[in-house]
Amino acid sequence: MLHGVRYPLLAMGLALGGCATGPTPVPEQPRPEVAVVRALDPGAVLVTECTGLPDELPWRAAAVLWHEALRQSVQFVVLEDAGGAPGRDRLRLSADPTSQRLAALLVDAHGQTVPIGGDTAADGDLAAAIDRLARTAREALGEVTTTPVPTAACVGRDPSFVDAAADAHRLLHDGAIESAFRLFTRCRARDGGSPYVLDGLAEAELLRGHPGIAERIAQEALGFSTRLAPHRQHRIARTLLLARASQRPENAPERDRQLRDLGRVFHRERPHDPEALLTMGLAENFLGEFAAARPHLQAFVALEPDHPLGHYHLGWTQLALGEHAAAVAEFETAALRLPPASLIVPRSIALYGAGQHERLQQVLADLATELLERDSLQLHDLRRMQAAHALLRGDDAAAVELLRQDFTWLVSHPSALDERVGEFAEAGVVLVRLGGARALPPILAALQQQRPGTALADAISFLSGVVTVAETNQRAEAVERQLSRGGESVFALLLQALCHERRGELGDQYTALARAARMSDSPLTKMLLARSLTSMGRQQESDQLLAALRSEMLRIRLRQRAQHPLLGPELAYAFR
């Protein structure tokens, strides 16, 4: 998707594996010289718009074709119409449907209209007429052009197909991912080689959590070299790398570096294309280079203020840099078009960091009510966050009640615990330490009757042992042996440590916790170890451990599971 040498992705060493290096050059055809009507500076922003066109086919397709044709400009920033775009020059397409005559006009920021050129779709080929007129318009504004990729190739030839594909892109832009996916799928059945459709379909699959499918679609699309416009190729290559990073997390840092290189090269060869800013910002965010990402993402959303992913990632950048109030504003802008579930975590962390606790409490409560009505498995995460927020506010009684509600709900929704039994076990420990041990036995018995898998069964046994130790101050040795299975178990060590703690056996407590901490990266275990050090009079060591722990928990890393204290009661208990 790189201009000049026709997008040398493979030559860059980006390892896109089988991707086309760019559109096959189209032989230049002789054409009349175009006089410069008004020479615009490089980087001038032009908003495309259409006026006076009938709301019927083929004319409904004209706006997409006009934008996509002009979007191939190297010299200008070409944006879609955004509600009139006050203060920006607009490149307007108008038409007389009867005569099939097209006209291009420049409407500058002061409202002055300058005729740029005209063309006629005399043979009924609207796409070809728009291609010619768009190139004429670029040249009349001072750009030296090369043969563009025909819009009939990079979008589609059938106006009804173009119209439907444009609807799918609008749905995707507005966060209606499933509806967009279905419409893109129907469009693909009509023209499986349209990069315009495959770009949107690959992005939709990635957002739906199917990176393998997204990778295959993007890989296929990049092979259609004669149909790829530069910006479209770049977008598809970006989706390909993001999909590969999501599909194989162990290779994510390398893919993110490749993504950054992709953005840098595209920016160097097409310096006025906003897509490069987004690509560089995304890559730098994923690499943890937030200070470098901020100017790129800020510049992108300044040009594309309605782009939800731009605001979403800028919010993460500001969150990582400690600019919580600014992050709240970005996430709330993104929330206008992104699914609410995608914003629960970052928006909540931003509200917490900005000290907007009453508002955060209300946001979580409203969403919990909605999820309860839908019987959504996400309710478990929501209640965990509510309990964590209560702990961080110092409202232990509210935290106990929220944990009790969540554990009761889990009895009828045990699948919510799949691969998350560690969180369940530690949340149970917190419930016991907060004085809620009596609520656990009936819940654990109900879960045990459902024939849980080995991991959940161990967590149930562990929590049963925790309750026993808390009530009797005696070691649950039978449970320890069951959990150890002849080896060493974190659960068994934590049971030992709890008993030693309640007996005041500080040395043995420290030994058990130190061994458990070496086997686990649990913030709760590390906090208990720090508390043990304090009890032993080793305050400096405790302070250092807690400072490192809290700093690590607050650190933003987009490629790793977050351990922010707001995300679970065991994390909040460890942090406070």
C-alpha cells in the first residue's frame, strides 16, 4: 500500500507472506492537459461531497465512487463529508441525471465556489466518468497524477453492489459489527474480489474475535493486485498484521514492530494520508510507546473526528500517560459508535483515575442491570468490578454483598469460570478475609454437585479449606495433601500460610508465602507476603515490594491481561 515504488511491503521485510507488493501498473493513456485552476498546497484538506443527486441507483453509488477515486491522491488529505465540515475546503460532485453530465466544483472554506471540470457518463459507465473527473479535479488543483486504479476495480462495478457495500461500511463505522458482518458476507457473494468489501469483512471478523478468519481474508485480498488502491491496500495489510498478532500472541511484539514499519513507510511515501497516522499510533500503543503514539493519534482524530477507533486508542494512550480526565472524554466519544462491552474496562479505569467515583459507580450499576436482564455472562466481570470499586472506596460491606451475589449467580452460570478459577479462588479468599465466610459453604456445595472439572474442583476444595482454617485456626492437612498430589501446590501453600497467620507463626507464614509467590504472579499473594514482612519488622522490604506491586498493577500494557485494581476484588484488596 505504499506509493512510488508501488508499495514494496515484501521488500520492506514485513513478512506479510504472499501479499501483493502493490497494484499492477496500468499503462498510461494519452489524455489532454488539464489547466491548473487553483494550486492548493501539499497537505491541503479536501472533504468530498455530492449534491443534487437523485436518491436512486445508480446515483446513490456516486458518493462512494467519488470519494474512493479522489482518495488515491498523494498530494491532498481527502476526507468524507462530515456534516458540512465547516472550515474545510470541499470538493463537490454534482450531476444532471438527464444528460448524464457530471461537474466538479471546489467550495472553499469561505463559501466561494470554483468550477473545476466536467465529464459525461454518456455510455452509462458512471464509475469511469467519475474516475476521469476525479483525476481532472486533482490536476486542476495542482497535483501531478499517475494512472489511478479504476473505482470499478477497487470498489465494484454494479451500483447496487457499491451501495450495499457502502451501507456495510457505515454499519461497521457505527459499531453495528454483527449487522455489518452479515451485509459484507452477502456482498462478498456478489463480488468476492472487491477490496472495498474484503477490507471491511476482515476488520469485522477481527472485531468479532476471529483473527484467523480475518487473516485469511486479508491475505486473499492483498493478492488482488490489480484491484488495490493504495489506501485500501494499507488498511488490509494493517488488519493482516493485527490479526496475526492476536492469533499468535507470542509473536505479537514482532508483528507490532512490523506494523510500525508499515505505517512509517506508508507515511514517508504518502505523507498526507491519515491512515498512516492511525497505523503508527496503533503500533506504538501496542509496543508501549505511548508518548510516541499520542501525537500520531491526536493528529488522526483531528482529521477524522468521527472515527471511533482513533478516539478509543487515543484514550488508551492518555490513560497510560496518566491523563485520566482526557481519557474519559476520548472513551465517551468512542462510545457513540463502539459496542459498550469494548469500553467497560478502559472507560471505568479512566473514571477511577480521574476521581469520578460516583459517576463510575452509577455507570457500573446501570450496565450490571442491563446485563442481568439479558442474562449475559459479562455480568460476572461487571460484578467483580463493582466489588473492586467498593473495596477501593473503603465500603467493605458493599463488597461482601456484591461478592455474595456474584458467587450465587455463578452457581447457575458455571461456564463463566472456564479458565478463570484462579480469580474465583482469590475472590473467595477476599470474601473470607472481609468476614463473609458463612456465605461460601452452600455455594461451594452447589458447585461441587455439578461435577466440576479438575481445576474448579481444586478451587472449591481450596476455598472449603480456607473457611475451615478461618473458623478453627487448624491446618486443613487433608485438603493440603489432596491439592499437592505429592508435589508442591500454590493452593496448599496458601492454606498453610493462612493457618500460620492466624496462629501468629510469622516465620512459617513468611516461608509458605515466599514459596507461593515464587510459583505465582498473583498480586494478592505478593501483598500478603509484604504484609508478612511488615509483621516481622522488615518494613523497608515490605514498602519496596508494595511500591513495585502497585506500580505494576497500574501499568497499561495492551498486549497483556490487565491487573488494574478495579478489575477484580482480589486485585483491589491487594492494592489498597
